[in-house]
Amino acid sequence: MRRCLIPIAALIFLCVPPAARSQTPWTWTDGNGVTRTQADLTTILADHDLWVQSKHARGEKADLTGADLHDADLHGANLFEADLDEVSFRGAHLEGANLSRASLENADFTSAHLDGANFENAHMKNADLTSAVSCTQKKSCDGMQAIYLNTSDPDTAAHACTRNVPCVDLAGADLTGAQLSDPDDTKCPVLSGGDPDGTILDGANLYGANLTGATLTCASLKGADLGNADLTDAQLDNAYVDGAVFEPSAMPDLKTIALAQHLNSVTYIYDPDPLAQLRQKFSDGAFLTQENQLTYAIRRRRAQQEPRIQRWFETVAFDWTCQYGLYPGHALKIWSCIFVLCWIVYAIVLYLPGASGIYKIQSGTGPDGGDEVEQQIRPGQIKPGPWWLRVLRRLHRLLSVFFWSGYFSLISAFNIGFPEINLGNWLQHLPRTDYRLKAKGWPRTVAGIQSLISLCLLLLWVASYFGHPFE
């Protein structure tokens, strides 16, 4: 029996990875440079939690100033009001941790995991959050709600009830001079999924946060709440602000916010004035693209607040066509697509039997012009002859069908309806002979709809390209 156990034990030993066989327990270094164990950290956290729960009557407040806690497992840790200045949290797991009102000046959160972490009213002056990760996956933030609403500030509580609960809470945090991205990453590397390879603060609550001088270059702030935040001198170059709530108490520098990505996707909840003021600054500074982006953002949000019928009308008429003037050329693209579609429809009409179709109307040949001669346009018959001649005749008939259908579609598209500037009438004067085209039956209805839509699209393109009709 023993002879059998020895080979089995040897096989099990060989199957264990070398890294696992030589793995040593995780240790950390305190502010005095002394190496400590996981058990020491657990004891400090337990004493601090008791100190918080007993309202300073028992336990001891955690003072980890200058400690090196890289790669530490701090899931759900209660570090409320803890002294954490100059602590290194590089690569640490802080999911669900409560760091509200903690002192975190010069703390290093590089590559830390912050899903569900609460930094409400924390002091984070000159903190480094480069490549910190928050909400990298779609997770429920229900656990954050209890932490977020656990506040003695009635204004904060009311604010929490009216806004979506974020996955990371930095409400009221002092982030003066904080580095939330690598200032040397001027090109902003992008991951395969299209997200920035930088600090990810998607859905973060930065309401009332002090971001004076903070470096947010290339940071992802998708869906973040910047309400009442102080963005004085904040660096937002190439920051991703898709869906961010932009209601700050102080504006960032115009040149840096002009470089932010997806400005057309920012929004507001209560007050559109900050976006309107920023749009005016863009207009005064000749940032035309950014000005149009904010116009789209404001009008889209305003349309969302309108009654259903008006909301759908503005969405179809102005958002789908030119995005409220952001892309005037979209109206011309839609006009071109309708022109080609109607061209195909009219070509099919020429082959269909019946009185409905396209007619060529010519004046009489008498001295006074006589009665008009009306002839329905039909594909010609293929006359007998050699095979190569029949092929040429078929090709000629096909080209004739596409000419008449395309010509009628072009006339209908430019049939503006103003006698003095009716481009459709001008086009009918191009042929050498005097004739005009008109439709009968259901093709006439199609031509009328085409003319109406084309007129609206052309007017929308002219107004958006040469003016600002949505401001």
C-alpha cells in the first residue's frame, strides 16, 4: 500500500504549479518601513470598524499614513475617516470599500479596482488615480445605495434620491490637483472594445467634488455626474464624457474641454445653463464643431423632456436628419437615398401595365402651338434582327428606361414649389425640344411625397450649413 502512495504523492506534487509551491504569504509595509502581515492589517481594520461603529468610544482609528498596501484585498473595508495620506493602493482591490471622509492626500490608486467604492467627501488632494478601474463590467450597485444615503447632510441625501446611484461615489471629494490619468499619454491608447485604456470612472458620482487642477486626460467619465463640481483648471484633454451630467459650479479651461471626446453626448438633469454658457464660450472662441456638439446635446435633452408626440416629431425631423445641425450633410445623404429609391420605383412603373405612369407632354406642332400631345412613356419593343442587334436594342431600351425614370426623379426632387426658384422647372428647360413630364395615378402621389420631403431636407441643409437654426 505504501509503495502505491509514494508515486501518487509525487504525481500530485508535480501537478502543482511551481508558482503555487513557492507562493509566500502577502505582506505590506507600514509608514515606518516595517513589514507587516495580513493578520496585522485585519486587526487594524477591525479596530477601526469598532471605532466607527461605537462613535469613537471603543476601538482605535486606523492610521496607515505612508503605508504600502499594493495588491491588498480590501473588499468592503470600512475606512471611514481613516488617515490614509500617501498610502500606496497600487493594484489593490477596493470594491465596495467605504473611504468617505478619509484623508487620502497624495495617495496612489494606480490600477486599483474601485467598483462600488465610496469616496464621498474624502480629501484626495494630489491623489493619483491613473488607470484606476471602476464599473468595468455591468454590475448592480444596490450595495452602494445604503452607503450613499448614509449621510447626515440632507442636501446630499435628497440629491442621492433624485439621481442614479453610481458604481463609485466621489461626491464632495476634494480632488484638488489629483492625477486621474497619465499626463504622458498624449495619444490616449484605446482597448479593442473602443474604451480608453486609462482611468475608468464610468458612472462615478462626482457631485460637488473639488477637481481644481485635477488631471483627467484620457480618463473615461461615461455617465459620470459632474453636477456642482469645481472644474477650475481641470485637464480634460481627450477625456471620454459620453452621457456625463455636466452641471459644474466652475468651468474648466476652454482649450482643454474643447479636446474632450463625445461632447455631443453630454447631458443635464436640472440646469441647462452650464452647457449653454460653455456653448457660448465655444462660439466666441471660434470652436464651431464643439459649439454644434453642445447645441445637439442641449436640444436632444430638451426633446426628451417634451410630450411624446413633440418628442417623436423633433427626433424624426431634426435628430435623424441632421442631429440638430451637427451634421448638415446627413440631410443631403438622405435626400440622395430618396432620389435613388424613387428612381428605381419610377423605372419599375414604366414596365407596369395600366394608365398609372409617367407621361411626356409636348406642345402641338401648329402655328399657334395647338393642343398638347400627351404620350405615356413605355419601354420600346425589340424588333427582330441579328442577335447582336437585339442585344444593342435591349441595352438601348434599358438605358432609355433609366434615363426617363432618373430624369423624372430629379425633377420631382427639385420641385420646390416657388415659381421664381423652382429648380424642377429649370431642369425641364435643358432639353432641346419643348416638353414636360408629369405622373398619373399612384406615381403622382409618390412624386408629391418625394417633392415634399426633398424640399424639407434641402431647406434643413441650407439652414444648418449657413446658419444656426437650433440655438
